[in-house]
Amino acid sequence: MTRPPAFSSPLLLGFEEIERLLDRVSRTAEGYPPYNIERIDRSGEAPAILRITLAVAGFDSNEIEVTVEENELTVAGRKAEDNARDYLHRGIAARQFQRTFVLADGMQVTGADLKDGLLSIDLARPEPARTMKRIPITSRG
């Protein structure tokens, strides 16, 4: 069964890209690694910060790659196989992962920090300047 488009109203013009983004995000079901997203209130003139924290226990900073390309933040982890150890039980996941977050226009990654098995990535969106533009009306006749 096909679902009707979310932005099918004739009053919503140019929202096709948003509908494609919603479809892509709704298909993401991978749960590893677990993550949190929190808002950190602004201080002074600085914009509010969004912080994504991923649980990446067992990964070093050189085994994790954080990239931004065309409004997509991608965090990938690749762990080299450690054949020197003989595990009796291995409960700490060391599998490869890739987690992608779609960013709104204007979002900027301000930094990434790995501490105690938690990777924190800070994002900021500067306040856009409010503008109003008057459109001249031409008369044909």
C-alpha cells in the first residue's frame, strides 16, 4: 500500500526535498551505536548548541571518522581485528558502524571530543538574519 505524499497540498511549493529526507530517515533502523541528542542553552551571544553523544566503547579516536558532506554528518568506526587476545567471552561490541544524521541548512559542526568511551559532536546553527523583501508589481497593458 502506498502512502499519500506528506506535502501534497498545493500551498506547499518546493518541499519535495524535505519529503525525500523524511523517507530516507524513516528507513534507518540500525541501533548501533546508541546515541543521545541534547540541547545546550545559549550563553551570551553564542547560539544554542546541539550535542550528539555516541557510545563507542573500545574505539580509539584514530578508529573513528567524523565527516560532513552535503548536509549529512556521518560517523564511522572501523576496528582492526586484535588476534593477540584470546577472549573467553566478548560482550563489548567491536564491529564496524556507520551512523548518518541529516543536518538542516546552516548547521555547523563546531567540534568533536572522545572521552570515557563517549564521542560528543557539537553542532550550532547561527541565528539567520530576518529579512523582508518587497516585490514590485509590473502592469501589463
